[in-house]
Amino acid sequence: MPYRLNLMICTGTACVSNRAFDIIEALEKEIKKHNLDAEVAIVPTGCNGFCAQGPIVVVQPDGIFYQRLTTKDIPYLVEEHFLKGRPVQKFMYRPPERKEPIPVMSEIPFFKDQMLIALRNRGLINPENIDDYIARDGYKALAKVLTSMTPEQVIQEITASGLRGRGGGGFPTGIKWKYCRQAPGKEHYVICNADEGDPGAFMDRSIIEGDPHSVLEGMAIAAYAVGAKQGYIYVRMEYPLAVKRFKLAIQQARDYGLLGKDILGCGFDFDVEVRRGAGAFVCGESTALMASLEGKVGEPRAKYIHTVEAGLWMQPTVLNNVETLANVPVIILKGAKWFSSIGTGDVSENPWGGSTGTKVFSLAGKVNNTGLVEVPMGISLRDIVFKIGGGIPKGKKFKAVQTGGPSGGFIPESLLDLPVDFDALTEAGSMMGSGGMVVIDEDDCIVDMARYFIDFLKGESCGKCTPCREGLRAMSEILNRICEGKGQEDDIDKLEELGRTMVDCSLCALGGSAPNPVLSTLRYFREEYEEHIKQRKCRAGVCRALITFTIDPEKCTGCRVCAMQCPQQCISGEAKKPHRIDQSRCIKCGVCYDVCKFDAVIRK
Amino acid sequence: MSEQLVVDEEKIQEILHRWETSPRFLVEILQDIQEEYHYLPREILIEVSRQLNVPLSRIYHIATFFKAFTLEPRGKHLINVCMGTACQVKGAPRIIDAVERELAIKPGETTKDRKFTLETVRCLGCCGLAPVVTVDGEVYGQVTPAKVSKILKKYD
């Protein structure tokens, strides 16, 4: 019997950290108490995307959206809404600028402008139940492919759709499959790259946690197209829940005969193994990932011979990103024409001619609505940051949006109307990357951000080739000295020269794109570098050597909160009278600035 | 580290079995050993090298290459401060400073009483909760330097 209400509870990593499982327990208890077991079902789902508002419960079929619930709220919620039928306003989402809440999920600005293909099942299915996936047309595309299409037709369809690699490379997926199919070899392999290493990116994690079967189905279709019998999923070990859900999904698919020998009685064999990465950013690079799968150190090799011809164990191998694979079943079902009508450019003759379909971005940093968004290619950055993201918190001024992770760059306000696609972002000196988008505001120092990425990459460079290893070390040294107020006149020239050398001479994409954070900030924010070097000034108030904390005697009420929290105990003064900071002992930790309720601490 | 580690032969056998006693699973084998012992003890790596017939140097190459592995014993509680971009812009470096002040250890170090180990992680992918700290896997979101001591007190 169908349930009267379905409570869809997000159990992605972020909501779980916000105690989603306690909410489930409390709901179960209250529902039982009111004898509603037969009418109200609780469905744990994958990530809803609106991570900052968790834990989230969406009540279907009406789509009522409840947020930031605590276990204390549950008895009231169950009684009012689920028993008496009165949705509870106080738990609904309320945008910052208005008083009235928005009850229905699809009308919340964060969700309204999204278009879901890769995330088509988000919040609608239980990721740990294969029947839920099948009920939403799951494995139908695999059945269609196996029963009515030749591998060549599959490749043709994917090529015509214009689907390009969502991991950041933007290589046309169909072309990759074609080369792999044509390459001679004892065995062919399909690998799913789930080593989502970019800091600030969590699209792939959310797809796996919310809809693992969509990735498995995509892999099986890829395997049929290229002629592979064995697939591997390489997941980073920092994502334990994703590993668990993949393993469960594989087992369920095997039990249903959707993986293993003679799939759907069509004579096609394919199975998948999950392997954990061990925390190396460079393993997102195809050859390094394959080396790691072989039980070796994850170092890239020069790609004179492409991995589609000689990849894993020197056999023809197709490596696709999680999101790319999740798109595949939908393209097979709805057709290449439909897919290529979404997005920018014309891919009918040249698969590089445009960016079709949608892209999932993880929006984080200084933005009101942090979370996961899927939007059609070609949407402007301004729409993502301000319409969907709801702008910058606390009325601060937007400075830049960082796209593409450590290999990407910073895009300034003047380019916010840029359409988001592979080529436009590359032209602007950044890149699509895997889809991380971190917004920074006037309180973030651009030099410090560049230093952050270079230090990250310095630690992650495998050290095999000199331009990357030594170039990053030299860049890091220069950036650190600029941040410490010891910058030299010719430091900017040196950074640019180092950057050019690394782009031209590095072995793999990690080194080749590593200077991007520096080069793009030099392109758009050169004056901030110059201020640091010439005037010893950090306008954002971040670089410690260049700032001081003082107390404004006009605003200080002498409440002593800062004095009590100061780890150096260097703030003194009489109660209820203005206080002072002893500059000689101040370590510039900024605790006083954070805790002052009267904005009396000045950071300059 | 003067204490002599007792090598549990059976445990190693079991882990190796899980991975077909094959060198192609070396990365996975080391992960399981680390899960068991919370670090990679030298005695056990020697045993693995012997059983798999792989040079010890190759095992050490892997053990020192990947960030997940550590060759030093860790403290009772493992503090991980996320250093992802979103956490960075929301103040992760100052969270590290606060832990350093509180426990007098730097990232990668363990307190003298072996109670806490401080480590940083590249990105936990909970960017919506930034800045994020985990203690023994328990996730704390929207942490401020002032909140650090309160969190650590729970593990005293």
C-alpha cells in the first residue's frame, strides 16, 4: 500500500555530521507513538545539495522543505504536520531578505534555477536500495544498449551528444571510447575516477552517496561500448560512506544479474571492483591512478602513448569521471539530440565545438547558500553566485570566485557575466576543473590564496619531474616572503617566469596547471601583489606580518570578553572602561576580533 | 618508541588473504594494516615484504608517498583539521593555531602523554560546514578558534 507521506531525509556526509541519524530515530519514535507507521514512511536519501541548511527533511508528495531540524523539534513537527496536516512554518526555509518562509522545495531560489541530469535522483531515492533506482528508469538504458544497440552505435550516440569529461579535462567521451575500442589488447578496462582530490569540491562524493547505481550503469554501458569485462572504481579513502555505498550497490547489482556473467541474458560479462586511494592528489591524474591500482607508487608517466591504448597493465583503458558516467544512462534513454540541445555551442560536426548538457558545481566559501548545484552549461557565474548562491554573507563585497581547484584560477567581478563552459573558463585563465567553486570576499587576501594553492600543490607534487617539483618550491618561497612583508621588487617577474616554464615543461597536468592560481591572480589582482611588496600592506587584513589589532576606545564597552579569551593575556583595562592590546605580546591570532560583539577591535 | 610490538601473525595472514596475498593490492593491504594498528609498524612491514616477496624499499616507497600512511604511532585521539579551500577562507589556519596553542603540538605531532595527534587533511568534502574539524571521525562544523578548547575538553 502506498504511504500517505514520504519523509525524505538527507543522509549525505554533511547532514550526517549535523545528526541526521538522530533525526531519523526521533521521527521513528514519534511516528510510532501516533500510530502513523502505516501512513508515513521514512526514506533516507543521498545529498540534497543544500548542505548549509542541514539536516534536511523533504515531505513528499508536496515537496515541503524543512531545514536545520533538531531532535527537540520532532515531536511538534510530527504532531502538527504529519498528524494534523498543518505544515510548520518555523522549520521552513526563509531567505535572508524576506520574512515569509518558502514552503515548497522547488520554489526556493537555490533549487529553482537548477536543472538535474547527473543528480536526477537526488533526494528522491534511497541510495542503498536498488529497487528505488530501478523504479526511476534505472538500468533501462543498459537494457536498451544490450538488446538493441551495437557498441559502435553507443559510441556514436555518446559522441553526438557532445558529452565532455566532467573531471575537468573536457575531452569528448565518445571519442575516448572510440579510440579505446579500436586499440588492440588482450583485455580492455573501464575505470571510474572517484579520486575527487580538489579541495572545495564534493560533487562526485554526493553523486556516489546519493545515487551509486547511476555510476555503475554508466560504467556497464562504457564497458559494452569499448569491449571491457572488468571495471575498477578508484575512490579516495577520505570518503568512507562513498566506499560503503559503492560496495553495497555492486552487491545488489550482482544479485539482480545486472553485473557479473551474462548480464540480462545477453551474453555480456562485466564486473566491478572498488579500490581505495590513499591520499595523494596526483592520483587523480590518469597514469598515476593506474599505477596506484597496480600496487605501485602513484607517479604519472609521460603520455607518448595514450592510456586508451596502453593504460592499466599496459592494456587499452577508458578512464571516466563519476559525473561523466552518471550522465551516460540519461543520454542513451533520451537521445543525443536532446542532450546537445542543452548548453553552449554546436557539437554536430565537431565534439569540441561546444559544452553541452549540465555541470554540477559545489558552491562553497563566502556565499550564503553553500551546497551542490547542477546547472545548464552556459549559465553565467553571476547567476550561480548571486541568484542560486544568494550572494555574499554579511553584506561583504565579492572579490573573486575560484574555479577548477588548485589547477584553476580566480575570476574577478568584471568577468562574472562569463558563460560557464569549458572554453570560456580556460580563456579567462581558469578552468572548469571538476566543478569546485569557492567564493572569496573582501576579507580574503588574494596573495594568501595563491600561496595556499601553491603550498597545497608543493605538498602534492610527486617529485618526478623537475619543473613541477622545483618550480613549486621556488614559487612557494617567493609567495611566503611576500606575505611576510619581505617581498622584493622583481618577485612578480620571477613568479611569471617560473609559471611559464612550468606550464611548458612539466610532465603531467598537475605541474602544467599548477601556476594557474598565481598567473590568474597576477592577471586580475596585480595591484594587491604590488601593495604587499611596495607598501607592505595587506588590504584584506589577512597577512599577519602586515596587520595590527587595536581597540577602538569609542566602541569598547569594557565587557572583558576579549581579555578573557586572549591566549596571550595581553589585553588589559579596567572593567567597563576601554581596553588596550599590548602590541609587543600580541600574536595576531584574531580571537579578540572574532569575539567582540561591539566591533570595537580594529584589524588593519 | 621503545616498546616492542608483538607481531600478530594471524592478523597479518588474514589481511593478506583478504587481498589474495598479491602485490598488486599493496596500497590496500597497507591501508588495512594502518586501520588495525593506526600506523605502519616496521616489524609488520618486514613481514609483509617477506610474504609478498616484495623488496622492503618498495613498501617504504609507497608508505612514504601516500598521505594516508604514517610510520609513527599516533595518540589515542586523532584530530584532523580540514585544509580545503572553503575551510581555508573560513579560517582553518587559525583553527590550527588554536589547537597548537592548546596542545603544544604541530601538525603531524603527538602530545607527550600520547593522548592527541594533530593532523591536517586536504579536504573532507563537507565544504558546506566549513571550517571543519574531526576528532576520531566525529565531524565538527563551523568551528571557531574560541570553540577549539571546548571540543578538546570532551576527549579529556
